[in-house]
Amino acid sequence: MDRRHWVAGTAAAGAGLLAGCAATPPAVGTSKTIFPVAQATIPIAGSGELFPVRRIYCIGRNYAAHAREMGSDPTREPPFFFQKPSDAVQYVVPGTTADHPYPPLTKNYHYEIELVAALHKGGKNVTPEQALDLVYGYAVGLDMTRRDLQRAMGDEKKPWEIGKSFDRSAPIGPIHPAARIGHLKAGAITLKVNGQLKQNANLDQMIWNVAEQISKLSQAFELMPGDIVFSGTPENVGPVVPGDVMEGAIAGLPTLNVRVV
Ligand code: MN
């Protein structure tokens, strides 16, 4: 049904509600939203510019040892994806420690250190060979997870949403353009809590590399500029409590420092 028919149908069905409306809807382009909604953004390192966030895609179980600790078989099955709302990003200025609120409802709040790829081009059915052309740059991110809620929902065969896609569940550092730092395919990825090393792996241990992730994602969704992709976490995820300080590091990017409050 096109828009004209939809409007007509709605008017017929709800004549009383729409009695005060003009018979002709305003032309597209002249209508205004009734209030503004903030565009989520991430600063771009070394510039005064901002990267606008359209969607946050996340890949699950993309390092073999982490897949095993989550109770699944890390054979090279097709990757699976979930999303966080774009306004889940919490930008963290390098060299500072950002306060990150312990979220409601959970008693088992987990860190997951991840490389994030930010796209400035879109596409459908992108090949792995083409995929890195879509990547504008990279950042350090945390896929914060209410693990108890994620597990409980999984056990009940219900959506993970409440475990993964909550407010401020995506602390992230600035985006570093690939034009300046290259494409990050190998190098240390680590997470410390209160100075103690918890996660320690290498980007080259991903089951599906960033190019392959983008290619697979683009078969399921039309990718667009502004999409960002969390590329999965290595093993040894674990809990934090208020007062804990997390330091996430990926070779070639500044450390991400977050204090749970
Ligand atoms: Mn994750």
C-alpha cells in the first residue's frame, strides 16, 4: 500500500480521530518533526569532526576460546549478529576515565573488549575482497553485557535484547581513520580490571575477520554509512562491580578507560 492509500485508509478507519486534519497532508519536505532527537555520534581522532552512528551491529562468539566458554562449538559455522541501539554508545575521551553506570536488573555485569569497525560506505552482498573499502576507521569498544539476563533469556528461547541492548552498553573510544592507521588485522587486544589482566588475545584469532563479517552482514542487511560493527570478544569475559576500573587496549589505538559507578 503506498502512502496516499495508507493515509486514505487510515482516514476512513479513524474519521473521528482525523476530523481535524487537513484533507491534503503537507507535502514531503515541508513537514517538521514535533521534537528533535539527538543523533548519536563518535568523535574522529585528530579532527574536529564527528562520525554519525546509524546502527550498531555486533557479532557473537567470534573467537574460538570465547565460543567454548559460552558453551558452543567454535567450528566455522556462519557468524551470527545482534544489534544495540545507536544511542547505546558512550564516548570515552582518551586519557580520561569515564564513569559508566552499573545498569539496572543485573547481578552479573560482564565486560567484552572488542575491535569496532566504522563504515562510511554501504552495500548489499559485498564480497570479502570489497568489504574493507566500506571501513572508514576503527575504535576500541566494550560490548557490555548483563550476562545473567542474556543467559536467562537464552534458556527460555527468548530474545537477548535485555542482556545486550540497553542504555550505554557500548562504551567506545574515538574512531581512527584507516587512511591514517591502516586496517587492523593483527595485534594485541587486552582488557584489564583494576590493573589485572583479564582478557589477552590477538585480533588474528577472530574466527571471521572484519572483511568476512561485513560481507556476511551485507547478505542479511543493506549496510549504510554510519553503521558500526563490534567484531566479537576473546575469551575470559567476566564480571565487574561498582568501583572497578576497566582498561581496554588494542594495538594501534588509545586505551579505553572506564570506571563502573
Ligand atoms: Mn560481544
